[in-house]
Amino acid sequence: MRILIVEDDLMLGDGLQRGLKLMGHAVDWFRTGADADRAVAAMHYDAVVLDLGLPDDDGVSLLTRWRQKGCQTPVVVLTARDAVQCRIGGLDAGADDYLIKPVELDELAARLRAVTRRSAGMPEPVWRHGPLEYQPAARLALWHGKSVDLTSRESMLLELLLSHPSRVLTREFLRDKLYDWDKGSESNTLEVHIHHLRRKIHPGIVRTLRGAGYTLGPLDALESVPADTSSDSAPDSSTDSTTSPPTGDDA
Ligand code: CA
């Protein structure tokens, strides 16, 4: 998922960004309320990790303004302010969760998953699509009950497809979710990840809609052809080029 960190402490912010990136998330990190305001206005985030003591603003005021403007992005407050009144104030201002520093990265990641599941209306711990079963909390994919070895980016991509089952996801949307602002050049790797999902799970698991984007493959396509786990070749460039928009959107 795409996460915004608002944290003025350099060491903590850097540690959180690195840690969440290693888990496969796209993470933007800003240190002031003004930058966070601009980021929230410009980009759709799946979740925000919000410090309360910022150099130019107070996190509670920031959050209150976002909620007043209709922003529904799940927000996890991460602060040293542990007084009960502060917790109540943060939650009343619209925080979805409130964590006291220091926090274990694994716990923060789990809380982020929990608040995004709630906001998406998907409390189900297991998602299914035909013979595919996916457990987001464990990042575990099973195909006909057998576990599939996916990288964190491939898991993220699969999660995005499964969590928008009836939507066509554009390349731009997927890249926004998978990569950070400063990694815009990784344009071809999306196609590589799609190729790997097809190879590792089933050729029909992802459907390309020419010029539009990608969607989960229809269920009947998953029954017709057996999963191919034999080849480990690079993406078939001829296949990918025929399914790309005529002008491309990589420029
Ligand atoms: Ca602070």
C-alpha cells in the first residue's frame, strides 16, 4: 500500500520509511505539517502515520482539518504523548488508531493493515479468487492449497488486484501504489511483476485490458489452463508490447 509518514524526528522517520519500504510498501515521508498538507491534497494514500508534535503545526489540528475537508484516509497517530486526554483528543479528531512511541515496526505494520482493512470494509482475513487464497496479514498466497513464493512487491500487486475485484486498475494507479514519488523511473518493473504473478500462480490470474490496465482474470480462465511453474524466463517482451497502450504511458 501507499503510506504517508509525517514525522519530524529524522532518525525515527528514516527508520520507519526504510522498514515499511522493506515490507514492500510505497512510502512518502514528510517532516512538516505544511508538506503533509500538500501531500494529502495531491496523492491518495492508503494510510497515514502521524506524529503530533511537528515543528510548524500540531498533528491533531492537521488531522482535524483533513477530516473537515472530507479526507477519509486511515490515520495512525504515533506520538510520545501518552496521557489519556491526548489519546482521547487524537481519536476524537479522527485518528483510527493511537500508538505510543517507541513502537515495534511489526506492530505498526499490523495496525496499518488493520485500519486499512476496516476502511475498505474488508474484515475478512482471507481473500479468495477461484483456486487462489490470499491471507493479507501473513502475506500468504495459496494456489489450490499450495503456497506460492511471492516477493513483497508481487504480494502488494496481488493484494491490490484482490482488493479491487471488479475494477480495472490502470498502470498509473498501480505504480502510484507500488512505487514512491522519487522512483518514477521504475516503469517497466510493473510489467515484470505482472509477468511473475502469471508465471508463479497461473497465466490467467491477471488480465490485461489493452490501453486500460489490469484486472483479476475471470474465474473460467483459471480453470482452463494448468499453472505453469516450469519456465523462469524474463517477461515476454512481444507479449507485453502487444498489450501496452499504443503510445505507452511510461514517458
Ligand atoms: Ca515530533
